[in-house]
Amino acid sequence: MTRFILIRLVQTVIALIGIAVLIFVLVRASGNPIDLLRSATSTPEEIENLQRQLGLDKSNWEQFRIFMFGLVQGDFGESLLKRRPVSTMLGEAIPNSLKLTVPAFVISMLVATALGVFAATRRDSFLDNGVKFVAILGQAVPGFWLAIMAMMLFSVIWGILPTAGMGGPAHYVLPVGTMAFFLLPGMMRLVRSGMLDVLDSEYIKLARIKGLSERIIVWKHAFRNAMIAPLTTAGMIMAGLVMGAVITENIFNWPGMGRLVLEATYARDFPVVQACTLMIGVMVLGMNLLVDIAYAYVDPQIRYQKS
């Protein structure tokens, strides 16, 4: 098991270095932020001074060296527009995003797992047909439309929930509910299909022949083996939620990482875009590592096959 984890750690570090290089190249290929910062009356001397202040007068190799050296030290540089340390901006935005993504993830996973299992054990029943309908509907409805309709219904028409911003518990209902519903359908379908495959297997039939109770068969034997595919999806969903919150945070005016990266992208704020994208990459790689480790505990055969 230790060797398995070490191999995954080395692979994660190599992937992270590749992501950092790719981010540096792509961000600079998007355009020059000086074009947005200078005015129509700016003189060549003013533009040159601005480039020197922002460190854009250096060669790409020198900028890359400074970028990588800063990453090692945990220094993401300074925002080109707000003139604030990027690490401070991330420290303010990430907790706000987690306040939405963690509750949405937990709620959606618990509800999806329960409904998926119950639908699989009651195949073609009213509950099963309802789960399939919700899954199809949820995957067909765009996330931004759902958020706007929820705001219109609960805030504008009924007036029972606030429209936007951070505050008390009521401010969390719409954004968390919107994100949870967006995640729910895919996970429900995965859990249901995984459970159906396992429940039709020979060892489940043997367990029934032995006289084991249906509760033990479903939750102790079938559920554990059916969770391999949902584990992969759950890990990727959690990793991508912070980036996926761009729509939700902008609609509900939530000061999180999603809104920060969108504003920085529009302004070509290199340090902020680099830091946000890198943090998302770290989350994705970290969740992949945790999923691989969880695989090894759910199914011990995987650790030997993959290592």
C-alpha cells in the first residue's frame, strides 16, 4: 500500500509541474494586459514604465523562472490591476467558494446515493421511474437557467429568499440548492446502474440462496462493490466544483474563486489567472490521488493491479 501511494504522489508532482508550465504559456498567449491598462493618451515612456513595474519587460524565460521560484515559496505574485498579493486574494476567495461547494457536494452525494440505491432495489417501480425522470431532466437543464429561474421564483415572485450576496443561512439556500441539483442527476444514474450490475451478479444470488437478509445483501455486499464508478465521478465533481461555481457565484454575486478567476480572465490579470488555475489543478490532482487511495481500500485487488 505504501508503494502504491508513493507512486501516485510522484505522478501527481510530475503532473503538477506540467500544469504549471502549460498555464504559464497559455496565459501569456491570451494577450498583453498593457493593452487594457494604458489609455489613449499614454506615451511610449509611460507604457515602458508600466511594463517595468509589472515585470513584463523581462524575457519569457526570466518571467517563467520568477513564476516557478515563487510557486516553490508559496508566492503567487501581485495582481496587476488591484496591486494586492494574489495569495491574499485567494485566501479570501477560496473559503467563500468552499462554503458553497462543500455543502452542495455533501447534500448531492447523500441524496444521489440513497435515491440510486433505492431505485435499483425497486426496479421499474414508481420511485425508479421518478429517479430516471429527475436524472434526465437535471442533465438537460442548463445550470445558469436553473439558477436564474430559482432566483426569479423564490426571490422575485415569492420573496422568501434573498437574491444575492453573502449573509445569513438564507443566503446559502439558492446557490447551494442550485449546485446540488446540478450534481444530483449524474451521480444518481451512476449509483443506480452500478447497483443494478452488482445485484445481478452470481455472488449476490448466492447470498440470497444462503438466506441473508436483503438489507445486509444490499448495503454490506452490493453497495461497496457498486461504488467504484461513483467514487471516480465524486472525486472529479468535488475537484471541479470550485471552477464550476463560476456561473453560480456570478449569478448570485458570491465573492468566491469562480468570480475571481472570471474577472481576472477578462482583465488579463496574469498572476491571478495563473494562481487560480494552478489551485484548481492542485484540487483535481489531489482528488484523483484520494480517489485512487479510496479505490485501494474499497477493493484491495486494485492496489496490486495498478502498482
